[in-house]
Amino acid sequence: MEELRIEVLRRLAERALKELEEAYKRIPDTNNGKAYLFRGKERVRLMLNILKEMEG
């Protein structure tokens, strides 16, 4: 059961990271939005790395 939860979280994190990367590419450089998106991407990337370590 624990492995299934980790797998689900990993997939959600991968999907969130993909969506954040797409949003980062589309947002204009003229506001602070890119900084918020970048930090969000890095947090999700860190969570994904932790989940991958837990699986392996």
C-alpha cells in the first residue's frame, strides 16, 4: 500500500512539474510571475527526487 501511495505522489509531482514548466515558458518576463513559477518548479523537483529515492 505504501508503494502505491509513493507511486501516485510521484506521478502527481511529475505532472505538476510539467505544467509548471509549460507555464514558465508562456508567462511574460515583465512581472514577478516567473520567479514564483521557478521556485514552485524547484520545490516540485525536490519532492520528486525525494519520492524517487524512497522508491529505490
